[in-house]
Amino acid sequence: MEHSHKPSDIAERLEKGPSVNYLRDWIYGGIDGAVTTFAIMAGVVGAELSAGVVLVLGVANLFADGFSMAAANYSGTKSEHDDFERIKDIELRHIRTYPEGEKEEVRQIYLRKGFKGEELEAMVELITSREDIWIDVMLSEEYGLSEVQRSPMKAAIATFIAFCICGAVPLIPFVFGLQSSALIASIMVGIVFLAIGAAKSLWSMQRWWISALETFAIGMTAAGIAYGIGLGLKALVQV
């Protein structure tokens, strides 16, 4: 079992409250970091430019794009917080101004869930007897919102760290000046894509190898597009 069902363990777990998962931020940052840095490398190699150019553009992208993604994730997550508070204020105002109308909304919500007669009325009275529970029910049932909110800062940090770690992988062979750096980088990034996809499957019902191949295909497709553009631009400039 995933957790204990002893009364004391249940009480302790509920006392801590629900946990917030930042998995999507790690995966989002990791995939995008590997894809964008590898795509830059592939484009530069396709244009037959030097390893130094790969490093300059790769490192610049690593920090600039990583920060940009983290900042965007921070702003997006904070906007979700702001929207939650806005809707919560609306529901609070409606409950205090039009209580009977809001009670009818609760009644119809639970009527759709199969409650009827005295059981339904008892449910409505129980929920609307406490304002905080009433608001939580309206937020959840009417808007699909949860009181548990992700931290904008933690989401941004997770995205940035994952972006930098995975995005640095394609640059390692060029840092050490290895022969066939592009080929080695391609293999290393391919392994990163497979690893991210396989890890992602631990939090889903998808088979690990399908998730791994899906992520691998996305990353390699982006790199292939960048490589093709690099070749095309090289030919265009030579003309």
C-alpha cells in the first residue's frame, strides 16, 4: 500500500495537509533545457561553425532562456493565485449578499451527484452552516479550483534548475574538446530524453518505455529541425 491506514497515521498525515507536487515544473524545465540547448548545438553544427560558437551560444541560452522560462512560470503560477483569490472574493460576496441563491447552487450541485429528498436538504444545510466549507465547495464544484496552491517561487526555481542541468548536457563534449563532440552530445541528450520520459511515467499510468520514446521523439524532432535550418542557412549564406 502507498501509505498506512492506522488511525494514528491517518491523523498525522491529515495534520500535515495535502502536499504540492512540482513534478511538471521539473519535467517542463528539463525537457525544454535539453531541447533548446541541443537544438542550438545542432543548428550550429549544421551550419559547420566552430565548437567555440556552440559553447558561446549554448551557455548564453542556458542562463538567459532558463531565467526567462523560470520567470514566465513564476508569472503564470502567480496569475493562477491571483485568479483564485479573485474568484474566492466573488463567491464570498455572493454568499453574504445572496445566501439563498448560493444555497440553491449547492442544492443543485449535490442533486446532480444523486442526493435527493431529506438527504439532499441535510447535505445542503450541513455545508452552508460553515462559511469556509461553503466557499471551498463552490470553488471546487463550480470552478474546479483547489485551496491547495503551488508556490510561484518554488515552481520557478524547479524549472530553472532542471533547465540548467539538462540543458548543460549537450555542451559537455564541447567543453572537453572531445572528438566527434556532436555525435557524443547527440547520444548523451538522447539518453537524457529517455531518462526524463521514463521518470515521468512513475507519476502516470503510461508505460515507462512509451513515455521514454515519446519524450525522445519530441526532443530529437526539435534537434532535427534546427539541424536542417542550420544546413539551409549555410547554403543560403554561401549563395
